[in-house]
Amino acid sequence: MRARGLLLAGVLAVTGAGVSAQGGGSAPAGKADVPFAASEADDPFTWMEEIRGERALAWARNENTRTLGVLQGDPRYRQMNERALTILQARDRIPLVTFRPDGLYNFWQDAEHVQGILRRTTLASYRTAAPEWEIVLDVDALSRAEGKNWVYQGMNCLPPEERRCLVFLSDGGRDANFVREFDLRTKQFVEGGFSLPEGKQNVTWEDENTILVSREWGPGTMTQSGYPFVIKRLRRGQSLDRAEEVFRGATQALLESMANPATVQGKWERTIEQRAADLSELLFDWLSEVVYWKDAAGVVFREAPLTLTEDGEVWLLRARLIGAPVDQQTQELHADVKGVTKHLYELKQTGGRWKVCVVLDV
């Protein structure tokens, strides 16, 4: 029996959101898109889907006014409201901090900074009764300058230096937000830096010139509840329409080592679900599962659409193997792969991409 090395030039993204292996994206198992009601005859509340629509906003204002009237009519309201404000605006409350290489960071809101300030101090200063704070980003001032009602929703900083950060800002506090690159050292947004338009999105760094983005990319890229699960890689200077999906190739390379997928017809299918705490382990197990079903069912494969999501502290892979029984007359068959081996198995990052080297037993 002989072995051959196969470089599966797929890419893996280490992120906390779902990743589609198909070019257009596909929903995870149990997450297929279900269209909203087509008309008020089907659902009399479809107008509420237009969150900025005048009818929906008027309804919200009316309900707020009615609710506030009920609350203010309670004799306990004034005292409880004042007490709550006193607690929330107290200057002697303990500021919670995030440790970064250049200091301790805290986001602070009070009567003077309603929308808040991002500030930092040193560990030595923080240990004193009156820490000296340096303002890094004033959200109130930013809102006034840009004519927006910015709500700060946190930031994601590039390790290990953590100087460049992706700042999440929502106009009015909606779920959808804008993402802008910020320099903690200069205390300025980066000119020509990463800047994403408003959307329900998650973003993280891959390297200093590359980010991974999950957002709405088109039909089939959002869950039924309206959140993204397809992740794409966006490089500095690229437009969103040039972003590329980040989980493709590895499985396809294995399928093509067995047969030419274009010559595989039929409707044999098998649903697979696997979990692992480590992506390298998960990929190895998944490729091994593909080889197992080749032998157990006597089939070769046309495609294997899959999704990868984070489930707590483990990764969850859901996939469908699609193929047909082996037919030497109609199919272009390649190697008879016996198994995936640990010999020289390696998952590494090269040039901004994750590549895996697998030696197949054939």
C-alpha cells in the first residue's frame, strides 16, 4: 500500500460566527431561510418589520407615552427614578477596566458624558483613590461633530500590540452598527482604514491588513432571525463585493482526489454533524468521515456543502455529503483513498491563509 501527500489548499477562519462553504452561502441545518409573511392578509403586523417606518415609529412613541404615564402615576416612581439615576451617575462607583499593553481601559458614562467616553490609565494610578484618566474617544463629542446619535458597542483590537482597533458604533442603539478602524496611540480614526457600512455584523482581525466579516451578503446569508452566519475575508483597500469566503477548498480537494465531481450524478445523501474543541482536530475528523462513507456506502461525491459554527467552547460542523454509487462506466474515477493519516498532518497559516497538508493512504 502506498501513500501520497495532498496539499488541501483550503482556508480556515478561527471566528465565533458561522461559515458557509458554498459560494453564495447556505444556512446551517435547521436554519434555512423562511420568508416573512408576504402581506398583511398573512400577518397584520408586517409593517413593524420596517423599523424606521413612520407607522412603526409612531406606534413606538405612542406606546412609550402610554407606558410612561402608567409608571409616573405610581407614587413610588419619583423616588425610585431618582435613586436609580444617583446610582448610575455616581462618580465613586468602581470603574471596570480591560487590561491592554498600554494601560487599563474603561468606558464611562455619567451626567456629563451621557453617550460615554473611552478612557485609560496606568495600573499604578488605578490603584489610587483618584486615578488620573486620559480620554481616548469621546462619543458625545463625536456625535456632535458628525450629527449622529452614536452608541458605543465595544471594540476589537489587533493582538499583540492592540494599538489598532475595530470600533463598533450604532446610530441610536440599534442592533445594526458601523465598524471603523481606530488608532489607540493617536486617538484618531485611521484615515483610509477599515470602515464598514451599517449592518448586523461581526468583525474580527486575521492580521493587520485583513479582517473577517460576517454580515448580510445577499439572499441566503442570514438566519431566520435576521443575523449573519456567512463569513468572508476582507483585505485592506478591498470593497465588500471583493471579499472572499473563508471556508472552502479543503473538502473539495479530497472529493476530487476520489473522482471528478462533474461526472458524479445521483441523489445519495448523508447528513453529518461533528464537534471538536480544536479546528485542526475537527478538520481531520471530518475528512476521515468523508473517506469512511466512501467505503461504507460504496459511493463517490459530487459536493459537500457545510457550515462551521462555534457552540460554546467547541466547534460544530454540519454538512451534507452528496454523491452516487461508484460507476466505472459513467464516472471519472481517480484514487481509491483508504484513509487520512496523521503522518505530516499540519495546519498552518501562510500568507494570510490557513493551509492544511494531509497525507492520504491510497
